[in-house]
Amino acid sequence: MTLLRTALLAALPAVYAQFPPPGVPYPNTTYPNATNSYIDYAALWGQTEGEYFPAPWGEGSADWADAYAKAREFVSQLTLVEKVNLTTGVGWEGEKCVGNIGSIPRLAFKALCLEDSPLGVRDTDFNSAFPAGVTAVTTWDRNLIYQRGVDMGAEHRDKGVDAQLGPVVGPLGRIPEGGRGWEGFSPDPVLAGIAVAETIKGMQSSGIMATTKHFILNEQEIFRQGAPPANLSLNSISSNIDDVTLHELYLWPFADAVRAGTAAIMCSYNKINNEYACQNSYTLNHLLKGELGFQGFVMTDWGGHHSGVTAALSGLDMSMPGDIGFDSGNSFWGANLTIGVLNGTIPQWRLDDMCVRILAAYYYVDREGNQVPDAPNFSAWTLDTFGYEHWVAQENYEQINYHVDVRGNHRDNIRATAVAGTVLLKNNGALPLTGYEKLTTVFGYDSAENPWGPNGCSDRGCDNGTLAMGWGSGTANFPYLITPLEAIKAEVQAVSNGAFESVTDDYAYTQMVALARRATQVNGVCIAFGNSDSGEGYIAVDGNLGDRNNLTLWNNFDQMIANITSECNNTVVVIHSTGPVLLDSFYDNPNVTAIVWAGIPGEQSGNAITDILYGKANPGGKLPFTLGQYRGQYGADDLYLPNNGLESPQSDFAEGVFIDYRVFDKLGVTPLYEFGFGLSYTNFSFSNIQIQKHSAPAYTTPTGMTSPAPTYGVVSNNSADYVFPAGFHQVPLYIYPFLNNTDLGSSSGDLEYGSDYVFPAGGYNSSSQPYLPAGGAPGGNPGLYDVLYTVTAEVTNTGSVVGDEVAQLYLNLGCPSDPVVVLRNFDRITIQPGQTVTFSADLTRRDLSNWDSPTQNW
Ligand code: BGC
């Protein structure tokens, strides 16, 4: 087995590198040290709350009532081990999805399949590769964002996935170099919040569970699990934050996600104020389940689980992928959760709450009405038709891939989103092109396909060829990738049978200069493609450990452009990037006649950019972040070096709410291109702004108390009832809820079992609890969402072609400590030439409020 495992690990170095190697000391399970040191640290950062117990039990509030009724009835029938089986993954590569919980055969309850990613079904074939979140949000178009969610959800459903591991609003995008910002939306919380809500509603309308992640403050990749890529001698980074910033910035879009009904939330790898996110009683119990009234379940990020009892009392509901180190065969939960309930360190009501939450989420999205045959009909571990069901154990050789084509007509939304999510930054009249240019020339590897194929690098972990997806778990295989090179060439052919040449080697300067010279001599056009890539921390690309080392364009693009523009007086620059990039070396060069930011567009990349360049679509995308002149202008930067010995590196969010445009405004710095900026082939004018006040009900604090913690069914206290049944076949390395024998201590496998640890007494309190002032319903106090004002304005298309304008409403909240302005609402409107349309945007109470830490209310 050791040899076999070594061989498998060798085959998966990138994935495995993030987790503890086999043979690390067996960590505490049921009795980890429950003493938190973070309270002092939190106080230092103005955090008014420390630990928070008990873990709120789900009550089935708002539109969750029916789902809760079904869940309670189901859970009431379960034995202790059946309950535990719902809460704990079977271990890494134990079943066919990246995450799998156990089944309940007695009640024909199929094991749940949890699968990435936020932009399509990962690790399979015949799926779509959607535009990344950053391109979706750049459309500022609620309908397109919603439809993308519907289509992604349908593809997961049709592959037999129960929970899609997305969308992302953590990272929010504090750090422009941060590796995973592109998986999510925007560093602006309102824009991110609207995008995440539309995405969730779309996904769940297709009958699968959305998993909003990563909760919370997972703002950089480096040190997320210790030293890069993973070093157990160092603890995970701690994001240290004050209460106001947490509420006004990072928690905001999660409130929208909860209000939109997200079925699941994934807690993150990092610590928050020096306690791990997946056992942080303040963020999980107080913020998420208390204040935001979250009714679904919390799962760990993969390997983000760090204790047995503490995590359970602190609000965790599901351990993923279930084992401590990948394929270690041991778990903080599984049998140890069974033991925890039997020895009284975990109250039955807490386990019951975990199960009710998981089942309620399942019913809430109508999973039982959305099953497909052979689900899951793919294996995350191979694209071969036949293989092992239990991949790591190499057991059950059978058909594991059915190659089901789930793409439907989704390419329509994919292309429309990529088009609408493209931003025209500069245009001196060069665009749109006609197709009749005498010589069209294209430059740069970013225009062409990776020579190893569009899926040639595992999890897109390289930057070869045109960038249509970042790297890491937030990816999907391309069914095809339409490159800009082929699409532009086809367009020129179709329109005029025109001459077309390209140089796709970024360092072939001699050839580039010669071609650029020829293009200029015949009044042709030079289209230069460049990119900047990033991804998840378990893969390093060109020395970038997930997070980028800088904001410059890759492959020395600045030099490439300098060479091209030395000859070509009509150079159109197209950028694909995962986040902000530096354009200062060429943006004002007169030979650069246009600049287009084309985001992270997915499979229809080439068609989308061609639609824009040739005016088949009028650009209407707006930047979801700010493009500055140099990295020091942004409010925060990555922490690249440990700053706390072998203890958790400390990342102090000392800039407060002043990230992205808020810091540019605060310091009076004019960026190259501001947040919300984007040109069109037409012009718009605004007039007649009006503010209408509504008579909303007064803002009240929720009254009354919760019910006492309910329990469902009776748990026998006899450990003999929970040992492995006679003759039971154990799949090697699989995580089970059963005990090895009737002795709890030896079954736990924990050398420190029974040590005298002190657990927080409040964690066992099952009596009725008051509601929090800012709480009371999913998303927080319902009064926060009362509409207080409506703002209208007239928008006129003063040009000669139809176009889309995104009207954006910004406010100053009025305190000296507030940002100069904050975005509060927007609408993307299509307007005919000469036509005037009324823009209308509501402002809610939340939109007009600041967080008041002393009263813990808005
Ligand atoms: C990532 C998650 C992902 C999980 C499962 C983790 O490394 O942080 O976003 O869902 O792996 O693939």
C-alpha cells in the first residue's frame, strides 16, 4: 500500500503538495487544545467580540421552512453513525468527486457529490468552460450573471453533482496581486454582492446546491496553509481585522449570498484574528449563523479542518474531504465525531443541527427532484471510461465516466457574457475595425492556443497561449477554446479575403518589427495580445505562488509593445488578465490607438474579442477594479515573507475599508483607468437626477428568543452499537463513522485522548437564545433591506449606434472617516441612438448605514 500510495502521489504532485505528507504526527482529534489566544489579539484590532457560543441551531426561517420540515423528519429516523456519515467526507479520492460524504443505504439516501468549480464542472469532459467570475461581473448585467448561474448549475446537475463549489466572494480582492480574485467578482462589496446573489439564484434554480466560499478574509494564497506551498512548521496566515471593516467590506457580499439562499458556505484555510476560519466561533457562530441567520451548512475547505470538538462547537457542519492529511486514513470527525457524542464532549443537538442543516440545504434546492442516472456520471480522477470507483484504494474497477455532454446551448450565454464583459479602455478612432484593412497583423502568444492543447497543463497551471482561465481548483476543462488568432483570421477572411499574418512568439522581436513595419506601410493594423496570470497556491507558475509577484504583463510585454509601436502607428492592445495590471509604459503612446481589457473570457474567447474589435457588438463592460500606475498606489499588498517566526504570519488589514478605488479617492490619486470605467462606440449623456423618498417602516431590533436546541431521535449510549458490523468490508483509507471496538479511547486513535482539556461551557448551552440586533433573518435584520430612496436619471445615447451604458450610483455616507464615495447600485441599459431612457436605482437602509461596533448594529 505504501508503494502504491507513493506512486499515486508522484502522479499528482501539484495537488498533493498542499497537504501534510504521510507520517506527520497524529494530531489531536476529540481533545484539541481549546484555549484560544486570539481574544487579546482581536481586542488589539478593535474587535468587540471574542468567542461566541453556543452554535446557533437552524430554525428554518423565511423560505427555509418547508426544507426544514422535511430535513427534521428525515434526521429523526437516523442512527448516530448514519448522522455522522452525513457530516464527514470519505477521504480524498475515496469516491468519484473532489468531495463525497457517506450514504445512508437503509433509507436509499445517495452519498452527496461535491465538485468544483465556480466557472464550470471541473475534472470532466463535454462540459462548458464559462467566463470566470471577474468577466461575468464586468458585464454589470444582472441577467447575464443570473443566466450564467442557471447554465453552470444545469451542467453540474446533469453530471450528477449535488453541490457546486462556488461562487467566490472570498477573496474579495483586497490585494491586486492576490491569486484567486478572478474566481470571484470585484473588490467592491456591493458589486460583488449583487453578482454573487444573482449567481446563486441562477445555480440553485437548476436544482443544485451553491457553495459560497471562502469564509472569510482568504485574501492571499501565500501562507494560506503555512509556508509556500505547504510547510507544517509554519501556521496559516492570520488576517487581522477590525469589526467595522469586517462588516462594511468583507462580510457584505456574504450577507447577500445568505439572503439569496446559498445552500452551503465553505470556510477558508486562513486564520481570522489568529483563530482558524473553520473553528472560529466568532465568524461562524456569531457572524454567519447568528447575525446573518444562515440556514444552510458550513463545510471546510479541503484540509481546512483543525480539531474535533472545537470545530463542532464553533459551528462547523461538514468536514472535507474528511481525512486530516489527504489519504491519511484518519479524521477529526468520522469515528471521532461518533466518539465525541458518546463521551459527551459534543452535544447531540449540535450533531443533529449539522445534519438538519445539510438535509435542509438538499431539500431547499430540490435535490431529490433533480437526480440523473449513474450519478455522478464522471470521475474527478481520470477521463478514462473505466477505472476504480475508490480511486486511492484502487477498488471497484468499473465504468466511471459516461462522457455525458451537458453543454446544451450554454455557449450563447458564454459568448454574450464574454462580449459584454469586455472593456474598451482607449480608442482614438481605431476601433471598430472593418475587416477591409489591407493587412491585419496579430502579435503575441496570448492570441494563440497552448501548444500542449487547451487543457495541456493540469488545472491550467501554466501560462502558455491565450489566457482564458486562471489556474487552480477554480477551473474546468475546455471543450474547445476559440482563440483570438483563429477568430480574427476567420473574420478577415469572411469579410474581405484580406491579408493576415501573425507572430506568436513573444520574443521574436526581429520578425515582429518587420511585420509591424509592413502593416504600417499599407495602412494596416497591428493587434497585440498580452496577459497576466494567477491562480491557486498549490501550483506555482513562473515563480508566482498563486499570488502574482508583480502587476506587470508577462513575457516582457512592455518590451514587445515598445518594439511593435516603434514601427506600427495603429497598434491595438488587447489584455487578458486575472486582475489589475500596469499599462503605464504604453497607454499614452500615440501609436497605441486602442486598448481593450478582455478579462478571463472562457471557451468563446476569440469570438468575443472579434465581436468587439469588428463592431459586431458595442463594448459596454466597465472595470470591476482600478487600474493604477504602480502597485504602491493600492491600499494593500501581499505578504510574501513570514513576519512572525514559525507562528502564523500576521496580515494586518490596517488600511480598513480603503482598498481599490476608495484608497485612490482618499489619497487623491488619479488612476490610469478608474473603477467603473469603460468606453463605447457611442456616447451617453446624463441629466435630470431625481431623488424620491419612501416611507419605510422604522428599523427595529428583533424581539423574542429562539427555541431551545432541538434533538431528533434518540441516541443509544452503548458503544457496542457503533462498532463496525460483522463482515463489513473496509475500503482502505476510507473514513467511516464506525468504531474499531467498544473502547472509545482506543477507537479514537488519539494518543492524548482523555487529557484534561477545557472546552467553552457556552458551547453546551442548549437553552433559548436572543436574536442579535443586526440579525433576525437570512441576510441579517430584514429592515436593512427596506428601500428608503429611489434615484432616477435620464440617460441619452447621443451617438449614432445602439449601445449599452451602465449607470452607476455612488454615495458619500457623510462621516469624516468614510470613503469619498461608495458604489451602491447600478443598471446596464441598452439605448438606441437618440433615445433617452430612465435609469432607476433603489437605496436600502443598509446602503445608507455604517456599522456601529458598540451597539453591534447598523
Ligand atoms: C480550494 C477550494 C476547492 C477545494 C476542492 C481547495 O484547495 O481552496 O476552493 O473547492 O480545494 O477542490
